[in-house]
Amino acid sequence: MSDPYLYEDVPVLKNKLDIRDGKTLDLVEAEQSRSNMMLLYEQGFDNFTPSGLCEIHRFLFGDIYDWAGKYRIINIEKREKLLAGRSVWYSSDEYIPRDLDTAFQSIQAQPWEQFSRKEFVSALTRYFPKLWQVHPFREGNTRTIVMLLTFFVEHYGFYMDQELLAASAGYVRDSFVMASLDQFSEYEYLERILLDAVCAEPVLYDAASLEASSEPGTPSEKYKKYQKDKYVPQPHYKREN
């Protein structure tokens, strides 16, 4: 089956700006979605339901795609280096509403107000990958889930280090991959970064804190910790039984 989301003559997602070059589209999309994330964060958000997830996706990507905020209508797979070229088993397009409902019900059933910070993070790493694995939208799923996760964390009285997650986007996605392998799921990678990102006190940013620093223990060191050349999840297919 051909992909209805792509232009017929080039393998690029159809977009409102009619950009036909994939790299250019990636850059524009990244900049626009990041700007929209900041706007949405300023507005606030507390709709932790499937419709709320669609609302976030529409807000982040509505300037770029006509299908923003709408469930995908095809089945997809994405080759992952961590899985030796295999793909996470995403929800079939016909089961997206059902699977999202199930995932949100599992989240809503947890006693979040009673958790300590470590317990809270541990629960996040078990239940939010279930949302991610549904992969309800054609693209932009990780950014949408991370945005929802940020609002969820702060709704329950904690604070999210958003700059850490933004600076570690590749690691964050890889950690969701590793936490979405069903009975073989490995949660420690996502838990590692969320323990650094979910804070009990407000996160203060300044230019100096975001610059490279040789002094261990500074925020800049924390940001560099999850860069590709510093730390990555161990490829699943290389693990010994």
C-alpha cells in the first residue's frame, strides 16, 4: 500500500508549505514545533485524555500538516538501530482509539498523589511508554508524548527540566524504544533521564547553565550526559541471554 501522507514524486510528507526537500522540512518542522511547545507551555494544559493528546499534536504541528491532531490511517514500522533494524510493534491503525483508551485508563488508575518523587518517576517509565507505543499520529509522536508528560509531571506538583529533554531528544526517543518491547521492555534508560529531569524544585535556566562546562556536577554536565557520544541505551540485540 502506498503512503497517502507522502508526495507522489518524492518521499516527503505532504505539508502546508509545500516543502519537497526532506531535510528542509525536518528543520522547519523542528523549529516550528519547538516554538509552539513554548507557546502551549505558557498557556498551560491539563486534559490528560486521548482528545487532549490530539489537541497537543494539533497545536504543535497544525502549522505544517493538514492531518495534525488526527490518528494515522495506515500501519507503520520504523527500523531501529537499537533493534538491529527491527521495528517496535506499534498499534494497528484500526485499534488506535481502543489502545489509547486502555493506556490512559492505566495511567488514571495510579495513585499519583501518594507517590514520592522516585516512585512517581518509576510509574511514569512504566505507563507513558504504553502511550508512545500506540504511535497514534503519522509523525511527531515523541514530541507530543513528551509535551503531555511535562504537563502531567507539573500537574502533580513536580517540575520538568525541559531543556534537558530537548538537549537529549535522541536519547529520549531511544529510551522510549527500549521501554516498548512488551515482555522484553527495559525501563532503566527512560528512568535514568527522568530521575534527572523530574525535580522537586523549579528549574532555573540561564545562558551560562546551558553552555559547555568542564566542572562536574553543573547543569551543563547533566545536559551533556545523554548526548549520543556520552551514553546510549545498550542495543537490545547485543544483550546476552
